[in-house]
Amino acid sequence: MKSNPRRSPDLVFKILTGTAMLLILAILAVIVGNIVIHGYGTVTFEFLTSEPLEGMTEGGIFPAIFGTVALVILMIVAVIPIGVMTAIYLQEYANPNSIFTKSIRFAVNNLAGVPSIVFGLFGLGFFIQFVGRNMDRAIGADVLWGQPSLIWAALTLALLNLPVVVVSAEEALRVVPREHREASLALGGTKWQTIRRVILPQALPGILTGAILSISRGAGEVAPIMFTGAAYYLPYLPTSPTDQFMELGYHIYVMSTQSPDVEATKPILYGTVLVLLILTLLLNFVAILIRYRMRIKMKQVA
Amino acid sequence: MTEILPTARIKSGDSSVTIRVASIVKRFRFKEFLIEKFILVNSFAAIIGVILIFLFIFRESLPLFTDSEIQQEASLDKFVTQKEWQPVSDNPRYAFFPLLVGTLKAVGVASLFAIPLSILAAIYTTEFAPRRLREFFKPGVEMLAGIPSVVLGFFALIVMATFLQNMFGYSFRLNAFNAGIALGLAIIPTIYSVSEDALNAVPRALREASLALGASSWQTAYRIVLSVALPGVLAGVILGVARAIGETMIVLMASGNAALVSGSIFDSIRTFSATIAAELAEVVFGSAHYHTLFFIGSVLFAITLLFNILAHLAVGRLQKRLAGK
């Protein structure tokens, strides 16, 4: 091909933009690679199942894993029903132009933008100081609910993740073909029967995506749980919702900023980061995969 | 929608049938009515959440305006006139200026790093990348979004700080530059995906028209596609910057947390968000310091609300533009 003078800026622009894309992916690879290389040796079965020893310089991270799982389960129980119902309302019942619908959407969008540290403040000010204290007063307990605990941290995270669930569920409902709704209604199905038997089963993968993404995000967020329930070190596992708990992300934060001997903590620190990273990336990957397959399926239907 | 149900059809037929069917429908509808209202009530949750956040963050900062005893120590006036942020001392001082400088430096570095990079990458994805590769980029960036901010903070603190220090040779390992770059990594996915969506939404016909008129592909990308999608790209930038202002763990771990006022980006900083995270755990409940931290929270909440509204308006503008109005 002859060199065309008009083509050379094309090439420059192409290389410039391509380099930007490559740089982003390279940084991602460096971060993940660094953590995998340094953390790989530490993560053994024993590391995952034993308790921290010698001021976090030896032992494992079992209590932090346990706390994270407990936290996420409670969060999911709270956020999924409310999030999915909000999506059903917005997608199936609401008049899209009413002020009420618009305000729900506005609220969901804004909730997604609120900084996570503000959720932490809110959890402390509302759940612990207001709800918890008043519950204590009502049942005459000294301090039971009015302190940082598993349940308040989980509810704070649930609120943080509400937009994630609503948006994914809404997207899932939106791609269910209109004809399926009409067929069900024409056969005499009521609105709710149509939603429950026709729409929800089809939207399930999308709803699942939302759930997985919110688990991934919930497991990684530290700022909202710092003051609402996470503890640096506990000699026992949480057994009730009013207990404090250890958590992977918070464990990483404390180990990397407040350790008396950073070098001695480093292998354990890298191991913990690797566990958290695998957990969140794996969940994200599964969510992306489900969404991808869902889109292909929708293309076939359409 | 419910009008499509049997009543409408059967009304034209035998009247006795109509009544029976109508009564069945009515009984069903009572249940339907309950379910609809139940779902409706649940969908209030988001609105209630936002209102409660606003009320409770603001309620806890109210004494700064009303309680004269608290005002002796901290008030709006003092936030502006004092020179230092020194909440834990015999003579506590709560100046916002050092925190503002710190936040601006970190967000500035993050923006300068992340905005051009994400927009260029988005342009490459929609305009130049081969189809096969394109399918690979979006999940890649979503992976970056999936890395928890505490892990980015850890990476910036343990690995990147040393690397950047060796590269640029400055004296403090943890500073605005280090935190800003890490912060940039956190906001790249936001800016990239919103911009990419906007660029993708530009109709093919516009590109083809431009190419057919003899424009080269970079002219088409820059002058046509980017300029049409500009409001959407702007929305991505606004959302990204809002996220950078509120992001906590990264700056808390990677910035050094010293509330210094200086012009250099290689000095340690303390941002608004990191201040809340670092100090709330040890604060005395109900003290001036406690209320001040909640006030900072209210300010962050207000800023992000404003930025979200701006982004929303920008997206609305893009949609109008694409609809040809």
C-alpha cells in the first residue's frame, strides 16, 4: 500500500489510544501478578483454617474469613428481597414518567454515589447511636444493641449495595421479551402470576449477577464497617448478630498500617490480600460470565 | 395493563358469565392489590435510605450551629479562620484549609492521570479495536473495578510508594502523588465504562457519513464521535471525580496523613475522607471533634449529591442529542 499522508495522523491516534488501553490492562496485570507471586507461598490449607498467632506475624486468618462470610450472608438476606422488589416495582408496575418513579430512580442513583465512609458515619449515627441505643432502652439492657456489631455492619453494607442489586435486577427484567408478558396475560394470568411464573424465572440469572456483584463489593468494602462492627483481633468467633467480628479487608488495613513489625507481617499480609483478591475477582468473573451468557441468549430470542 | 384481563372480552357476551368472571377477577385483584402495595412500600427503601443518611449525618453535625459550648471549640467560623488541623491537643484547632488542600491535591493528581487515560482507552475500544479484542477489554476493566479499594491502598502503600520514590527521587514515600495515582486507578473503570457507553451510543450512520465525506478515521473519532458523545463522557468524568473525592481507604493508606499546607504534590497530605476514617474510632462521643467529623461527612455527602445531579443532567443532554432534538 502506498503511504497516504492523510493516514499517518490516523496511525498516531490509533497508537496513542491503543497505548492507553494497554497501559490500563498492564497496570491491572502488574497489581494482580505482584500479589499472586508474593502471596502464593503463604496461602495453604493451614493458613486458611487457623487463628492468627504472635501478634499477626504467624498463624492464619480463619476468624477473618469466618467474619467476612457471616457479614456477607446477613447483608444478602437484607438487600436481595428489597432490591429485587424495588426493581420489580420500577420495571413492571410503575408509570415511568410519574414523579414518584423518578424520585426512586434519583434516590437509587444517589445512593450509588454516596462515599462509603459516609455510609460508615451513617451506620454509627443511625443504627448504633439511634436504633441500637433505643432498643437497649426499650428492653432495659445495659449495652447490647447500642454498640458496633455484626448486624449493624451488615445492614450498613446492605444499604450501600442496594443500588447494585436494583440496577442488575432491573436490567434482567428489562430484557424479558414483551411478548412473554402479553402471552401470559392473554392466557388469563394475573399481573402477579405473570411476574412470578414468567418474568422472574427468566430474570433469575440477572438477579443472581446483582447478588454476586454485591457480595463481591460487600466483602471488599472496609470504610463502612470500620466503626460499625469490625474488630482488629478477637479471641473468639462471632456467635450472635450482636458480636463484633474480624473481616478480611479490615484485617489487611490494620496489618499494613498498624503492625509493629511490617517485614515480619508481610508474608501473612500478602497471603490475606491474595485470599481477598481471589474471592472478589472470582465472584466478579462469575457475574461477568453469567451476564455475558444472558446477553447471548437474549440475542437468540430476539 | 390489567385491562387486558378477561373482563374486557367477556363483557360483550352473556351477562351472567360476566358477573361470575368479574367476581373471580375481583377476588384475584384483591390479592394483586396487596402484592402491588407491598412491593410499592418496599421500593420506598432507597428513598428512605437517602433521606435517613441526610438526616442523621446532618443531625450529628447540628450542634456546631446551635450549641454554644461546642461552638467555643469548633464552628463554621473557626473552620475558615484557623490555620491548622489539630483536633487532639490542649488547644484543639479545626481548620478545614489543610484538608481542602490535601483533598484537592489527591483528586487533582488522580484526575490528571485517570481522565485522559480512560477516555483514550474508551475511544480505542469503540473506534479502533478489532472486534475480538473489544470483547476482552470491557471485562478487563471490570476486573480492575472489582479490586477492593483496600487492596489498591495496600498496593500503593507497600509496592507502588517505593517504586515511585525510586523513579522520581522525592523524600517522603507517602504523599499526594502516590495517593493520587492509586486513586486514579480506582476511578479509571468509572470514567472508562461511562465514556465507552456514550461513544457506543453514537449512531453508526454519523461515522459512515463522516468517512464518506472524506474525513479520516481519527478525524471521525475526534471531531464527530467524541464531540457528539461529549456530554456522556463528561458525565463519566464527573462521576469519577466524585468517587475520588469520597474514596477513603486508598488515601488513608497511601497519603501519609499529615495535614500539611504546601504547594508540592510530593508532600504528605490528609484528605477529608481519610480524616473521618482515621479519627472517628478514637473520638469522644458528643464532643466538638465528633460533631466536626460528622460535619465533614455532610459536606462529602452534599458534594457527591451535587456531582451526581450534574452527571445526570449531562446524560440527559446526551440522550436528547442522540434522539435528534
